[in-house]
Amino acid sequence: MNEAAHEDAARAGARGLIATHAVIEGAAQDQGGPTGAAHRRPEDASPEQPPPVAAAADTVRQSAGGTASRSLDAHESPAPLTLDQLPLPVRVDIDPARLRVRGPALLQAAHALGPDLIGLPVGAAESAELHGCLDLAEAEGIELVLLVGDPREASLACALAGRSDQVVGFSLSRHDEDALELLSNRDDLGLLSAAPEFASAFRRGAGGLEGFPASMSPPAAVWLLELCVEDVGAALGLERRLLRFLEGQLRPALRRLEAQAAGHDQGAAERALHAAVGGWPPSRAHGDLSLGRGVDPLDLRRSLLEEVPELARFLS
């Protein structure tokens, strides 16, 4: 992701930038580098033109058919781009703390950036700010993905989605079977999981993933979702091995990195580490953060491939 677009998003209170979840059609391919998370459909926009909002919303609504997501932090461009010039549909996730302060004005500022979708954090309770954002989305035609940061927020997310046709999907940050079952009851809405238990989430109704392992290798994430469709038992076995690597290797390395990165955004530390292990090029989105002592991405990649050798073809 280029610096200009990140600065635009930061000014509007954006928490993150996520590529919209492209429908998988056939075998996974690397679309010319680590940014290729899934096949793009013929109606998707060319790199010279922003994609249509309707197509972006449709891909999220169809997530039960198999979708993938990737962080745009890994996207590098030779020239500065603004959000409306990015080659794939974009979702801007707004920051919950700023939403409580600014309310619908923050949604309006994020919408002015020109993303195809906006991630709206649900929070623990209904509020005037949430209802104001839904009203604004209806008035302005803003497509929303409701961000469920805690499984206990799932029932509120469902209630909010029932209030507005502008809600096109949910994103659940932590794995919880009860929350997944509740959110998947809306067959007309997409359901994305940001938890590493991708196959378990798929079995409970999720049709897309974001976060680990997609943050490490979008093409691998597409393949893993295809495997869920073809053989969920085999996918569950891969999930267990990936979780062993995550808990035994990657998260301890992240804790060491965060301890050395005082003053840096902790989310940037995680993105930098995942990108390095996956073999992505450095991004300005990671700031000046470098991997410090005791954190060797090549050693981590070797450990990952010892645990899950099937991913070798996706990691550079």
C-alpha cells in the first residue's frame, strides 16, 4: 500500500485498508506477485479504473461461495496512488475510538476517500453514533461491512444489519462457534473471519478469511479456502498445523518484535512480520519499523514449511 493513500486514510480516521473479497473461480493463481489473492472476475476494473461499488458489494454478499481477503499494506506502486486509483475494490475500516468521538462525521470523511466498502465497528452496545452512521449510509448509498470485534457483539450486529440494506456483510475478529452460527443465519450477507481458525470458521458458515494466514500469503489463503470447499477434513488438519506454527513460533516472535518497537503501531509490527515471513517486499505502510534482534523471518519461514510443506509454492 502506498504512502499517499495511507495518509489520506489516516486523516479520515481509518484503522486499516482491506481489499474486497474477490470470488474464487477455479484454481488459485498468483496474479503477478503477492498481491494476487484470488481470481478477478471479468467485470472487475482494470488497474486504470476504479472498480464499481456494486461489484464490490456483490463479492462480499457472495462470500458463502468462497472468498479471500488480503491486506493492501503489501501493495507497492511505482507512483503515488489515491484510494480511487487502486486496482482492486477497497474496504476502509474506521477506528472505533474515533467513531465514538466523531460519529457519522467520521463515516462521511471515510466515504469521501472513495472506497467501495467501509468497515463499521459494532461495539458493545447500541449508540446514537451507530444509528447515525446507518442513517447516513442509507442516505448516501454507502455499503457497510459490520466489524464484530468481540463475539458478544454478534447479536447486535445482526440487529443492525436488519435495519439497513446498506449492510453487505460481517467480519468476525475472533473465532466463536455461537457467533458464527448467529451471523451465518443471514444468507444474503457475506461472513468473513479474521481468526486463524479458517477451516473451523468455514464449517460454521464463513465464506472468506482475513488476517493470518491471508496476511502472510494471499495466494495460499485462496488455496486454503478452495481446500475447505473440496475437503474440509483435510483443511482442518492444515489449520491445526498452522495454529501450531502460529502459537509456537510466530506469536512469540511478534512479542519480541513489539518489545523492541516501542513507540510504533503494534499493528504495523504484526503486518511487517507477516509480510517478511511470506516474502513480500517492504512497504512504506510499515513505517520505519525493521525486524530486530531475535526475529529472523527466514528462520520463521523455514519453521513454517517444516510444519506445513504444502505452502512452499506460495512463499517467495
